Amino acid sequence: MKINSILNGKSLTIALEGRLDTTTAPHLEAELKQSLEGITELAFDLTALEYSSSAGLRVLLFAQKTMNRHGRMAVRGANETVMEVFEVTGFADILSIE
């Protein structure tokens, strides 16, 4: 998986490309732990994300809980496969999906 971070003041966009699974989720979590200090707006661009496993969902939930305390988070560009995972797991109700 490729992680592209774009910082604009207190706004951070993270674009994910590939598969978010047990192998790649720890890399995203480490990136978030380093990058979220002082961030008030976080956006995930999932346009190029092919798949997310439960490990990936756990990292997104971590990000959502963190941003609930410091600002807001949005998920953008999820394809049909990823949206189906969000809907089946109930994450569609937890995450702010645009």
C-alpha cells in the first residue's frame, strides 16, 4: 500500500493506494500517530484503495476516535468494494463518508 500525506495548515489529507490489510495497517497507524498532532481536519482519500480488511477498519476507527476529540474526519472516494465493507460492518454509520 502507498500512503500519500498532504498537509495544509491544520488540515491533513491521506490518500491510500492498494490494500489496507494486516500487513499494511500498522504502517498507516504509525503514520497517523506521528501526523495527527495539531490536526483539526483529517480526510482520507480512498479513491485508489482496492480493499480494506478488519485491521484497516481498526486503524480508521482509531483515527475517527482521535479526531472526535480534536476536530473532524471525513472519508472520500471509497469504491463499491470498500463501501460494501463499511456497510456490512456498520462503519458506514460511524464514519463521515462523503
